Amino acid sequence: MEVVLYSIPQYRAFAESFCFEISEIRPNDRFYLTDVHCDTPAIRNCEVLLTLGRLTGQDLSAYRYLTFIQTLSAGYEQIDCEAASAAGIWVSYAPSEQTGNADAVAEFVIMNILTLSRNLLGALSAVTNAPFDPLPVARGLGGKKVCVVGFGGVGRALLERLRPFGCDTVVVTRNPKKAGLDFAPHPLEDLPEVLRTADIVVLCLRADNQNRHLFDGALFHTMKAGALFINVARGSLVDEMALQTAIETGHLRAAALDVLENEPVNSANPLVSLERTLITPHCAGFTDTMLRGTIAYVDAVLSTFQNGERPASLLNEPQMPRRQLAQPHLETGFIGTL
């Protein structure tokens, strides 16, 4: 089977490791790595496309024999699923709770919370710029109210990691009845009220066309004065100008953003040079654990596809598929919209 991995340049190292390791366990398949769509005949003629980047309808039209797309991430808003369905191409995603991505992102959030709460950057700067002014009193996590917005794989993994710190955790989710918690989560409609008393807000909600700029000027104004804001979901969920204002005015103490509305990160973005703001290049999920987990997951999906069956993580239902797939033996897996 001819398999192409399309990756944007910033994920090249991960993509190279992925291709090397999965080719070791799937020696009968041929894997190609590219950062340009359809630049060689082998790539144009592939049957399966793995992706770590955006796929538009125009991109898809160049793949003449493509029958199956598999993302290497839990997010799939960068894939034009409608165009894929119209072309008869199946699309599958990689659930974060099954690849190690959720664990990796949750660890990254904890790192950011501690970095901001304990003023780690200020402490490091004090050493390199001695003599220095006395450092302000840092904040501990015990007893702090942490609001987790979104309760898919990342939200669940984060909640597990927050509890040992003695945090008072509250969850806001699209589907409270499906959360399965030992306490009552809040629906999204309650978000403004919950934010008024939260010391730390972590955004890990799946992005869609209905929640663009969910966090706007009004919502940031609602947040508790001095709160921390962390976004590991998608940049489209945040009005960046409103966030900038909230930080510059001192209403928010600090922010950590692994995602921005326009990526890759542009140094001209005012948030990049803003004090008390940590910007990282959408790298929260990329760890050795996530690499191994994603390889195992994709290997299983490709085997299911080769056997002519539908993987549980399909996102679409082409009316006239280029390749017929039988119904799976198990029910479709969790799509992650909580």
C-alpha cells in the first residue's frame, strides 16, 4: 500500500520519526514524507494520506487514487471533510485519549500553570540579571479554583493531574450528562458565571464554526481579576486583541498559549512580545509517548482499512466511496465533542 505523510515544516522532526518507525512495523507498505502536496508521481498516486497539516478541496483534487485520510491529531477542523466526502474519500481522526496526546497536553498544561503561578521566568531572570529586586510572592496551587473548559480526552487527563495538587476543579462542557463525573459539571451556558470565581482557566474545547472567539472581550472582562488563562485547544476560540487588552490592563495576571488564530507563530503578533504571556508553537502534544501511541493507533487503523472494514474513528460517510468499507464490528468510537 502506498502511504503518504503530509506534514507542515514545524512538525518535520516528528513526521520523520513517525515514518521511520511505522515503516519498521509495516514493511509491506511504502511510506513517503512530504511537505508539498502531490510533488511526485508516487505521492500523487497514493491510496492513503496521513496528515499533520491543512487539506483543502483543491489539495484533495490532485490525489487521483486517494481513498483514505488519517489525521495524526485529535483535531480535524483543518480537513475539508465535505470535499473529501464529495470525492468519495474516507476521513479518520486520532482520538487524543487513545494515542497519548491527551496525556502529553495535560502535562504541558500543568507545566504552564506552575511556570506562571510560581513566576518561574521571573526567578530565572533574577539570577541572570543580579543584583535584582525582591521577587513577588508566588502562588501555590492548593485550594485554587481551576476551570477546565471542554471535557474530551485532554480535559479528562488534566482533571486527573490537577487533583493531587489540591485544586478546587470545576468542569464546563457541551454535554454535562455524558461527562461521567462524581460531581456536577456545568453546561457552556454557565461559563460566564463560573469564570467569575476561577483562579485559573484552561481552554481545551474542540473548535468549530459555532464557537469562534468564544473568549471575547466580554468574557475576559467577566473573568476573576488576576486569573491565569491557558489555551491548548485552538486559536480560533480566542479573540486575541481582547486577550491582549485583558493582560495589558492587568485584569488577567498572565496567559499561556500553545495555539494562535494564525499559525505558524508570527513574531509580529503583539502577543509574542507581551510580558506575562507564554507563547509556544502548537507543540503541547508532541512527546515520545504520543509518538509511540500514535504509531500504534495508526497501525491498527491501517490494518482495519486494508481488511476492508471501517475504522471506529471515521468522521464522514461518502455517498459514493472510491473504496467500499464494511461496517465495523464495534460501535463508532468517541468523537470528542464534550
